[in-house]
Amino acid sequence: MLTVVDVFSREALSIEVGQRLRGEYVVDVLNRLVRRRGAPRYLFADNASEFTGRLVDLWAYHHGVRIDFSRRETDG
């Protein structure tokens, strides 16, 4: 599941469900949102492969968006 939320307004901008949500699909969703609302300054994401791949990185660079990856705490 891909959930896109505006962290300021807490509005759910997109909720996408699928078996495999690859980087291409994430970029398609982000492009659709940019057309409707403009590009964000930041994209907060986990370290899943669809966000750490080259396509999302290129998308962010092209739109001037900084990606901030979440940090998971480890036990111990």
C-alpha cells in the first residue's frame, strides 16, 4: 500500500493498493499529484526499494524535492 499524506494538513492525498508497487508506479502517482497540487519541498519515505531506487531519486531531483528517509530504531 502506498499512502501519500500532507503532513501539514494531515490530508490523505492518495492511497494506492497493489501486489507490487514499483518505483514506476510511485513516480506515476507523484506526477499525478504534482499536476493537481504542485511539487512538495520534501518527501518523507521509508527505506523500501520503491523509494530508494533510481526512478524516484531522479523524479525528486527533477522536481527539486528533497527525500528524507525514516530511520528505524534497532533493538538493543
